[in-house]
Amino acid sequence: MWSGRFQQATDALVRAYGESISFDWRLYAHDIEGSIAHAGALLAAGLLTGEEYSQIEAGLRGIGDEIARGEFVFKQELEDIHMNIEAALTQRIGPAGAKLHTARSRNDQVALDLRLYLRAQIAEITQALHGLQRALVDLGARHAEVVMPGYTHLQRAQPVLFAHHLLAYVEMLDRDAGRLADAARRLDVLPLGSGAIAGSTVVLDRQIVASKLRFSKLSENSMDAVSDRDFACEFLAAAAVVGMHLSRLSEDVILWATSEFHFLTLSDAFTTGSSLMPQKKNPDVAELTRGKTGRLYGNLFRLLTTLKGLPMTYNRDLQEDKEAVFDSVDTLKAALAVFAAMLAEARVEVADMARATADPLLLATDLADYLVLRGVPFRQAHEVIGKLVALTLERKTGFAELSMDDYRAASAAFGEDVYAVLDVRRSLESRQGVGAPSFDNVRARLEHWQNALQEPSPS
Ligand code: ARG
């Protein structure tokens, strides 16, 4: 592609070191889409005849089909996907193919391809996020009345609904989808037309290209456009946050699947055994997901570090952007899909959750609230209930076993109706504030998400 100036061929070591075709072939469909749009602008400028445009379009589509069928032979000496496709095109259609790269550089071409790729992937990942949200909502809806202990510091705190716990993740994943949508909005800018650095003396109508490729804006600075990768950083940052959420969910699943908790039993199909210990059933999917969060964080730092300190404008370092992006895309899609499938088959151990929720101490705060409603200042109520907690621990009983005398000795504000407070369902029923887990609130929120996440009807 640059034999004009050079008297020596590229050394084989450099060729192998510098090639990107082994991974950037994945951009082929977008490269072709971009090239056809670019040819449209060349046609409009009178730089291609209608006949040449048609040859280019048909040639590119043929190459695309061949790549899709796995029949195209990529050449390492052609370095990347852009030159592989262009060379094949020229070989097939001759002179018209050689005109395609007019007023274009691989610098604006690769910036375009990566944007097109990410736009498509963000749409797919958003669907996958919805899929996991649906799995969480379904699991919650199938157990809408199931109560469990809520934890802080991993110590039993207050009763919650199992569905409320699951819906917490649905909210997180919703914000994740919002972050991806933000990234998609900012990458909605056409870089093509920026050339290598300074546009071109051959002026094309960039709006034609933008319309064909459905970009709403044109980049306004050619130097920025060929070197900007912050759109990719934003994607990787959003992906890292998804990973953090998936990792927390993984940790819950791993804990719940222990014999100690035994809140959830994963299906055989989504667990593995041990080659040594016959009894083992391991939550590998959740562990792998927790582990893969490292890749998602790493990919963000990998790209940020590559970009830092780069002088303007395109530098070959930028070729290192793609594998980080591909890896985060692949990791996220796989994790979201397998997690949703795993949850669909998980069995909720309702009896064990009920047993854990029977811990009387979960209602200690409710007792303090009882006193508050009878005019005792909260700090004082806290102290009174703390003493009763100590008493039950000493006697190895629960609040229900304390006598009226015990209660009255602790505070004169207690009446016979205190025993009615010692009911988990009633406790939850009273948690009616917005965002709190009363049965009605949680049911309404489940319904909200069921509607919001309805699969788009196949048209
Ligand atoms: N393979 C290159 C990349 O991925 C394409 C752009 C190369 N541009 C250049 N001037 N060498 O970044």
C-alpha cells in the first residue's frame, strides 16, 4: 500500500508485531458499511461514475458475504481489516476499487469503524441487560411473598422481601443501561471526512455519509476526530460498572448457595462438581463472573493508560484500543446471558429463608419504633430495646417469650399490644414509605418492571 516510497519490504518480525487483522477482522461489516457510504459521497462529488459506484458496492458486499461465510482469506501482510478489504476489492473490480480511498485515511476509517461497532454492541448489550433484569424480576415475581433477613455488615438486620433484594439489582442494571445510552449518545458523531489529520483538499459532502450511516452529528475538528477514543473509554467505564454490579450479585448467589445460608439451590446444569470431593456442587458461573470483573476493570485501565500522554493526533498506539473493547463486549455479553439463564433455573429455598427470618432479633428495630410511637425519644428507645436484646440472649429466648413484667420493667411505655409487633409480616406491611419493602410496594415495583421490560413484540 505504500511501496512508492519504500525500497525494502517490511521485516517479517514487524509484520507479525504490527498486524491487527487477527482481531480487527471483527470490524469487517462496519468497515464495509462505512466504505459504501463513503463511495456514495464520492459519487455525489462526481469522483465516481454511477457504474463505478455500483461495482464498488457489489464488490464490497461480495467480500462481506465471503467473510461472513468464513471463506475470505485474510493476509497478515495487509496488516488490518481496512487494507485487506480494499486490496481484495481492487483485485476483484480493478480501477474503480483503487478510487475508493480518495479523501479518506485509515485514521478516520478506523475511528468510524469502532464507533459503528460500539453503537451496534451497545444496543445488543442493552438487550442482554434487559434479559438479566427480566430474569431477576421473574424470580422475584415467582416468590413475591417470600421474606428473608436483610443484612448489613453481613449480619442480620431487618426483614425484607426476597423480591425487594432482587429488585435492588434491577435498579442497578437500569442505571447501567442509562450509562450505556449516554455513551451511545456521545459516540453518535461521524469522524469520516477527517482524513489522516486535516481533512482533504478533495471536499466531500460529509452529511451524505452521516445520513447513510445514521449519525446525527459531524465531528467539528479533524485532529480531534482521528485521535479521540474517549467514546471507547466511556463504554469501558460503563462496562466496568456493570461488572461491579454483576460481581456483587455473584457474591450474593455464592453466599446463598452455601450450606450455611442455603437460600438458593442452583440447577445441576449451571454448577460444576469436584474431581476429588464427590459431594461438591460449585457455583462456578457466579465465581467466574465475579472473577471476570477484573478483566472489565482492566480493559478500562488498559485503554486509559494507552491514551495518556499520546501527542496529537493519530499514533499507532491507538491500534491497542480494539482488543480491550472487544474483550469487554464479549465478557459482558457472555456474563449477562449465562447469569440470566442460571437464575431462571435456580430454586429458592423458601423454608430455609423462613427459618432464618424467624430470628426474633430482626424485629428489634420494630420494637424501638413501637416505643417511639408511644412518645419515647428514639435514642432512649434504642437503649431500652438494647437491654431487652441482652436479656433474651442471656435467657436464650426471643422477644415473644418475655413477660409483660419484663417489658414494663424496661419501660413503662410498653402495653399488651407489644406482642402484636413481633410479627414479620406486619413489620413488612408497615414499611410503606416510597422505596421501602411493604408487600404492596414490592408488588407494584415488580409490576412496573414487568411492564417496562416487556420484550419488544416481534414485528
Ligand atoms: N490498524 C490501524 C489501527 O487499528 C489502522 C489505522 C492505521 N493508520 C496508520 N496511519 N497506520 O489503528
